[in-house]
Amino acid sequence: MAKTIRELVMEYFVNHPNEELPHGPVVDWVTEQYQEEHGNPPRDPWRTIRQLHQEGKLIKSKKGVYKYDPDHVHEVTLFEFSPRDREAIFERDGRRCVVCGRGEADGVTIAADHIKPKDKGGTNTIENGQTLCYEHNLRKHNYSQTEAGKRYFIRMYETALENQDEKIIAFCQAVFDVYDTHDVNGHIERPDTKHSV
């Protein structure tokens, strides 16, 4: 089976352990290998390198230079989905991001993401997995503060409903509209779809 961009990037780094590698030669090699296997160039392999760094699998030495340290990634790897489970998650989700619908067929790197993270009691089961594209996987990891903010406004909205405070109800709905407009934290349902004001 043809390798994904992610698999090729990791293969290159694993074959050069503890070497500080500029991303240019890695991207060139991945592009060459991917084109041979798929017949078309990969989409943004340098983003995959950054994603692997953000996941703790690569260490950034300086701007544009990364390395793979097997000892460093050991703890990170313990909570990864097994290759079999990751493939099962991808197959279940049609190999497409559950948020935007893009996938490998569109040249987009996908990842098996933990719906509920380990630090919040999440498990390594297929049921706790979902397919996300690079963009939405990165957003999820970076936006825990916006999640907390949305939940805060949900509580404020529900209190305003109880108090029949139309001014605060309208304010909270405007905030929810901003979340929707920018496609942030859509997995947290806005409460005003369940209530009528």
C-alpha cells in the first residue's frame, strides 16, 4: 500500500535518528517518494513536519531544523493508537476529516485524533478516535482556551434564560455567531439551538 506523507516524513527521520535535519532535504525526499508511489506531488509536507513536532514526535533544534530522538518520543508513542486501530478509525470515517470532509484523496494529511484527550480521562480505543485533517487537528490542540470560553458563555446564556435577561441572551448569541463564523469549536453545540427566546 502506498505510504502517506506522514509515514514518509517519519521514515526519513527514523532513518536519521538524532541528526539535526533542515526541512528542505526532508521535503525533497518525501516529494520524490510520494510522486513515485502516487503519481502526483504531495501537499505541504513541511506542514506535516511541523505537525509531528507539535505532537512531540520531532524536536525543533532551530527554525526549519528538526530531529528525531527515539528516547524523547517513547512516552508520546505509548498513548498513540496502534497502526491497526488507526486504520480502523480512518476506514470508519471514510478516510476524511469528520469536521470538513477533506481527506487523502484531496491531498490532505489526516490524523487519528483522541476525541477525549488522555489528560481528561480519554482512552486509546477506536470509539475515542476520530479522523481529523491537519488543520482541524492543530486547531483542536491549540484551542482549549476557546473551548473554555465557549462553555463559559453557554453557562452565562443559560443563566440569562432563567432570569429572562434579553440583553445578555442577545449578547451570548452574538458570541456564538462569532464562533460559527470562524468555524471554531463547532463540536460544542451552541445552546440557543435548543431553546427559543
